[in-house]
Amino acid sequence: MDELKTNVLYFGDNLEILHKYIPDNSIDMIYLDPPFSSKKDYNIIFKEATGERSEAQIKAFSDTWTWDKIAERTYYDIVQAAPPEVATLIDAMHSVLGNNDVMAYLVMMTPRLVELHRVLKDTGSLYLHCDPTASHYLKLVLDRVFGPRNFKNEIVWHYRRWTAPSKKFQRLHDIVFFYTKEDNYTFNEILIPYTEGSVERKTQGVLHRFKRGEEPVLVSDKELQAEGVLANDVFQIPFVAPSAKERLGYPTQKPLTLLERIIKASSNESDIVLDSFCGCGTALVAAHKLNRRWIGIDITHLAIRVMSKRLKDSFPGIEFEVIGEPVDSAGAKALAHQDRYQFQWWALSLIEARPLGEKKKGDDKGIDGVITFSEERPTRAKRAVVQVKSGHVHVKDIRELKDIASHSAMGVFITLEPPTREMQTEAVSAGYYNSPLWERDYPKIQILTIEELLAGKTVEMPPANLPFPKAQKIPQKEGEQLRQL
């Protein structure tokens, strides 16, 4: 195994990435927010050129697990090769739960938790974020992998948000399990600043009753910690509201303040923070802001794309590496063979195109993505439609694109295979799009190969509107004060 890299995003299955790239006892702190088996398809909402939220959606990940051949194979692998106490637990749970979606979820999570235990330092901590759908099952697995004595807290993240009528109490919290690997773990007490009311009472010398030793004593506020009150296991942190500037449109985005508190508590500057289900990258942004090194892993190119842009927006000039995305035609072909949708989303990212959702209607049928740009004054949005092909291509593909693009300003055809002479001739025959704002002509239909895109070629068109909201620029190392133990 090569030397551990930090400030890096890995595309791929986190189980494979952990095994291949992350050495034993190398990570200071782990945060993971895995999908909860809530039987939902989560979508990324893209922004329109106007800045409004788009009706077009695309599935970011499917939070639905089914018992299939892969789940069954993983179950037998756990029973045969996992640590005995873990194997016994999973076998017992299988005998109770049977071959269903919950069991499929648990056999997916178990080997990953075993790997995360392997890579965690003896001084390290793990925080697993979950909801009631699977938290009780996951705690059993965590107790077996990390040991019951290494369970430290069940943190309640309490938030407020708009609720709808329901025949049950409104759920306004998530659970975060806090485990360590050994007893000598890193922990910094977090001091929450006093409220205005507390400060006012403090200046008035109000007395409080505390217990020192065996006898209770009265002390004044002046004797209390000047910096604030110690954080407890209920985190009162607002939910990321849909209209918040922090909101990026990612379905399961967590507030930056929540991740800052966790990372400050269980790591120090220059420590390594790992997020193995990193989604839109809040943990990575918090880690970088607090001068920690970080490693992020996700299985979708959309997530890698969202994280990359967010990091660049938040920290102009930041340097990081993306590993696992194709860097040549051979890698692109391998990705297309493995998962054509991931290939499609990756190819669209090469030209900053916004993917369209699976349910396409009317004129959008046959379109894989769009690029919007502003035209005329007052501003009016135009679009170039994009098709991506990973297999054999033919002149009829260009004819179809010409027909689809007749309702748009331009059409772009991305191909893994070289285009034929007939395809190029057909594209040229479409003529040009004249931009009144930029006072120049652009080819109406353009064919770009993956090889050309990897070499730096771009679409000839007016300046495009970026498909994702712009993240706020973040100053580094801010927030609650620490008291080291």
C-alpha cells in the first residue's frame, strides 16, 4: 500500500477504497452519514440560469436496499471471515430478520464498519450519523465491532423545521453515535458561548448551586467559566433551511456548525478526518476550515462533482486531488462498462453540463444534459442540449440530435468512440447559431470525443451558467472555543 494521501476525494465503493488506499491505524477521526434504508430516492436539485430551483431532478442515490445475490454473498462472507463476535451477531440477526431490505442494509454496513475500525488510530473516534429507521440495528453492530465499553455518547441533534399534521409526535432530531477505539482517545471539551440572558445574569452576580466533593456549595457567575458552558449530548443546531445561503440543494446536507463541533471535539489541527459517505462534503469543508487534513469517499460522480465545486468556492486556491475518475480513454471505457449512468454523469461534468432526470417528457426526450447561457438584454436564458454515447455511434444519432436541438440554441454530442465521416458531415450541415449578445457564430451541432475532452477541448459556445449553486467563501479556523483534556 502506498503512502497515505490527504486532501483527496476518492470515487468508488468505500469498501474497496478503504482496503486499497487506507493503511491500518492511520485515521484520527471518522464521520459517516450513510443512507438509512428509508426507501427513498434522493435527488439533487439543480439551479436554473435565473438562480431559481429547477424542476429537473436527477437521482443522486437510491436509499433502498434489497436482498439480492450480492447481499447474500456479503452475508456469507461476513459469517465466514468477519471477527467471530461480529459474525455471530449478523448470523443471529439474519435468523430473526430473514432475507429482507433491512438485513441487506446491515450486511452492506457491517464490513464497512469493520474496515473503518481497522484504519482508525488507537487515539481515534468514530461518529455515525443515523435516524430511527436503522439506528437500533446499527448500534448492535457498532457494539460488536468497537466494543460496548468504547461507546461514549448517543448524541441527539435537535433541530426545528416546518412540520405537517401527523398521527404521531413530530420527529425533530437525528442520532449520532460516538465510539472510540481505545481509552486514550483525543477529546477536546467544547464550550458553548453564553446566551445574552446568561451574560446579563452573570453580570448581576446570580448564585448557582453546584456540588464540589461531597457537599453542595453556592458560587457566583463570576466564578463560572468565562468562555461559556460545556456542550452536552444534545446539540441544538438549526437545520439547513431550503432558503439558507449554506444550502447547496444536496438532499441530505448537514449544517456546517454540526460537523465543526464534532471535528473540534475529537481531533486537533493537522489530524486526518475521513468521511466515507461524504455526499456534498460538509465534513470535508469543516475539516479544512479547522486546519485538519481530510479524505472523502463517494460512489457517485455527481457527489464528487458537487464536493469539488464546493471546496473550490469555499476555499479559493485550495489544492486537492480526485482519484478514481477516468484520466484516459481506457479508464472511460472501463467506467462505461461498469455503470453507464456514472459514465454519463462523468462525461457531462467534463463540459459543465447539468444532467437531466430520468423522467423526460416532450422535447427533452433523448437529452442527457443541458448547458444554459445568457443571451440578449434584458437577460434571456438559452440552452445547448447534450447527448452522451458510450457505445457504437452512427450518422442517425446526429440526425436525431439535430431534430432535438431544433427546439434549442445548440446541440452537443459526446462520444466514447470516434465519429464517422458521415457524422461529421451531418453535423456541419446544421449550420450555425448566431449569438446577438456576443456577436459571433457557433457551430449548431458539435461532436466531441472523450479523448478530446480529456485533452482540454471544450464546447464552442457563449459563456455558460454553472449548474450548481455557488458555495460561500469560508474563513478558516472559526467557531466555539476548546478546552483540551
